[in-house]
Amino acid sequence: MQLVEECIIRASLHEPQPVGAGPIGTRVHYGISGGVVEGERLNGAVLSGGEWALIGPDGCLRVDVRMQVQTHDDAHIYIQYVGLLELNETVQNALENGTGTEFDDQHFYTNPRMETGDERYRWVNTTFFVGEGRLLPNSQVEYRVWRPA
Amino acid sequence: MQLVEECIIRASLHEPQPVGAGPIGTRVHYGISGGVVEGERLNGAVLSGGEWALIGPDGCLRVDVRMQVQTHDDAHIYIQYVGLLELNETVQNALENGTGTEFDDQHFYTNPRMETGDERYRWVNTTFFVGEGRLLPNSQVEYRVWRPA
Amino acid sequence: MQLVEECIIRASLHEPQPVGAGPIGTRVHYGISGGVVEGERLNGAVLSGGEWALIGPDGCLRVDVRMQVQTHDDAHIYIQYVGLLELNETVQNALENGTGTEFDDQHFYTNPRMETGDERYRWVNTTFFVGEGRLLPNSQVEYRVWRPA
Amino acid sequence: MQLVEECIIRASLHEPQPVGAGPIGTRVHYGISGGVVEGERLNGAVLSGGEWALIGPDGCLRVDVRMQVQTHDDAHIYIQYVGLLELNETVQNALENGTGTEFDDQHFYTNPRMETGDERYRWVNTTFFVGEGRLLPNSQVEYRVWRPA
């Protein structure tokens, strides 16, 4: 199975709000303050959103994100995804020092599901996507979003 | 089965972002700009959150909300819920005119699930809640939150 | 807020399949082998289903059920719910000895969401339900299902 | 981003139970009667499970599956996934005639999430998977399951 790149999503996170060690793991909320989407068919701004991360005893952060995107030509797309982020030493260091990581520094993958009513972007509703993530400096996250070739 | 009132949640909504008529219904996102929680055991502020409403052909809005609450004594609680809001004529009028409704004006119920790591509020993790909602003027929503007696 | 009883759901469980202590809790699967629904407006058989229980360190079992119901007049209804079951001493004893509990022996509540395309039962799609559960002898679970009055 | 094949999952489906055209689409339930998992690291039997398919007006079936697997060396793994299946003409014909399709005959992809408490298979909890599906004759579904290289 081959993948081709659809777009890049870059999102800026607010300071984390620590919900704490709850019944199914340690929950941390990050508001999404903004961002961009760049690609051949998808371009626009991340308007708002949030990440409800759940950190497990296995050193893995379970990603749970919802975000609102407005394209350059004024379509609204809702993107939601779950996924996995391996909190290894490289990631921990980057988080502590406010630096970034490369795509192959960690196991960080998601399954973005997009939804819109805009005729011009109907194809996002029926396309399966895979996101490959990394950290960027200054509390940013970047995903390369792929689709089956 | 008897219920007793636990608290009131009042939340202010931003202007809606219309995702449009997608594959499973018409999606509208409302950001939550703030709010309050008031009760005997629960008091605090709604810090942020969102509603990802899904409106069906049956005149019913399926509620899907996530919000972050900070109590007056500095605990963080994550509240998520799904539920049903009947979009009858009274509700439609209130939405158009920016007015409110009474609790018995519509079928508007949710099942709030609360999550925290704070020792003082551990009981919210293991308590089942029912929310009974209504609209308030100026894009606010109010829930009476109940628990089994 | 007042509730009125809608129906009883009684379901028989297969032997548990222990998935074990995973990343978000201890998962146990119970297949549902059958059951009945009895009420003024809802009567039929539980055809199949499953419970994907998640047991937390807080002595609480998070319920996650999906089941298929066929009414006496041949409508198909899909019922799904999440909820909470307090694993206190009375419940533990009942589980070990294959006996039952009373409704007020434990905090055991769910939020059944029903779905059907059958015209005669359209109302289940737009009605909010609350389930109050207890254990019956021989690996059965019984819910009183309520709706707002 | 490169993927490598992890295993094959083949599942046999019971006759569909048609829930009908509900509030968010047309729901059809298929019980899973059994199946196999075959791969270098994962081998075993599908014990039970179900698919709660949701068919939209866009000719796309939204997949929602939960299944229980027992490995050849007696570990229990819970697999759940959502995904997309394009109901094009080739798929429709195969469904009507009880025949199969090839992997490139349709857009049919899922995101299997696996969960276990078994030490020997801990890695499934923290590995992101992508499933590529096709239909087999006699109401079977086959997935090639991939992971990032």
C-alpha cells in the first residue's frame, strides 16, 4: 500500500490545562490558537480547536483532536482525529526545551477524518487520511497528511 | 428512579461556524467562550470548550460538547457530553430572536461525563450525571445537572 | 426533573473474555447471547450484542455496550450506551457467587441511545433515556430504562 | 511515509440485520462469526465481533467494527476500528452476487486500534495501524493491516 501526500497541517497550542491523573489516564488539554493547512488541493487557516491528550503508563500519549479549518476560498472543514504519540526521550526533551523534533524521531501517527458540506470539497468526506506528526518549536505541532495512492 | 440537583452549568457560545450538510448530518460548531458552574459541591468557571452540533432531518440536534472547568479552589475538571436537543418552534424562535426558553419548552437532555485527577473531586469520575438544558438570551446555554438520588 | 419508566431490558452474558490490563484500564469483553425488552411501547428480543467493559483503578467499571433488538412487530432497533458500574463489595460478591443485586445496591447507570429507521419507532431516535442497572443470577444484567417525564 | 505489512485479518460475516434509515444514515449490523489473523508477529483466530455500518447519501459506507482475537499462544487482543468503504459499482455487484473484489477495486481503508494486557503483545497498544480492505466471496472481508515502516 502506497501513500501520497495531501497536505501539511501546522497548529499552535495554548499552554496546557492539566486535568490530572483520572480514571483512564492522565488527561491534558491544549487549546489550539491557530494554524495553517497547505497542500495542492487544501489550503487555509486553522481557526480553532483543541487536543484532549491522554497519557498512559506505557509512555504513550493518545491523541484526541478536533479542529475547525477555513479554506482560502471560504469552505469550512471540521477535522477530528485520534492517534498515538510515543513520549520517548527526544520528545520529552523537545517539550521541556521548547524545541522541535523530526518526523522519524518518534512514533506519532493519526487518522484525520474530515467533514464538510461544501460542494467543492465533498471529496474530503470520503477520503481516508493518515497523519504523520512532529513537534515544532514554540508549542507547535506539524502533520504531514497522506492518503492512499 | 429519583434525581437530585448537583449543579448548574451556564456557557456562552461564540458565533456558529457552519461546516454544512455533511455525510451524517448538518454540522455546526460553536466555540464556548466562558461560563460558570454553581452548586453545593461544584463551583467554578468554564474556561473554554466547544459544541460540535449535528442537525438531522428529524428536527433534532445531536449535542456533542467538550469543556474545561476550573473550580473556585483550583481543580481542573474535563466535562464531555452527548445528548439531544429538539429543534421545535419555540427553540427556533428563540435562536432567531436571541431570546431564551424554559426547561419544559423542549426535549433537551445530555449525559455529562466528568474527569479529574484532583483528590478533592474524585467523586465526579464515578458519578453518573444527567443534564437538562435550555437556551438563555445572548447565545447562552444553561443546564441543570442532576445525579441519581 | 422527573423520570418515567419506559421499559425493562434484560440481557444474558456469555463467559467473559479477558483482554487484560491495557493502556487505559482492564478490558473485559462479554458477548450478549440474548435477552428481552418489555414495556408499554417497546417489546421484543435482544438478538445479539456485546459489552466492552473497562475496569479502572478507582473500583469503577466503565460500561460500553452495543446491542441489536428486534421488536415483537418486527422493527430493528440498535441500542448503544456507555455508563458507570460501581464495583463495590455487594457487586463483587454477586459476581463471584453467580447471584444478583438490587437496584439500590450499587451506582450503576447508563445513557441508552436508540436508533431505528422504522416509522413506528421513530420516537426512539429523538428520546433521551437513562438506564438503571442491577445484576441478576446466572450472568444476566437488568436495566430499568427511564425517560424524562 | 512508508508502510510495511503487519498481518492479514479475514472475517466472516453473518447475515445483515437492517436497522434502517436512522437520524445519521442507514445503519446495518453484521455479526462477525469468526475469522483468522495471519502475520509474522500476529497469528490467531477472530472469536467474535460486529460491524455497525452506516451508509450515507454519498455512496460511502462508514465502517465501525469491534472484534475479539485470540492468538495462537493464547493472548487476547481487542481490535476496534472506524473507516471508509466506497460503495461503487464493483462493490455493489460483488455484494449482490456473493463474489469478491480486489484491493484496488474500491477505496476501503480503516485505522485498527489494538488493545491487550498480555506482556508478549504490549507493542500492539502503542502501534498505529492502517487497514486496506476488500470483499471475499461468501460474506467475508479481508484486510491487509500495515504499520509505519
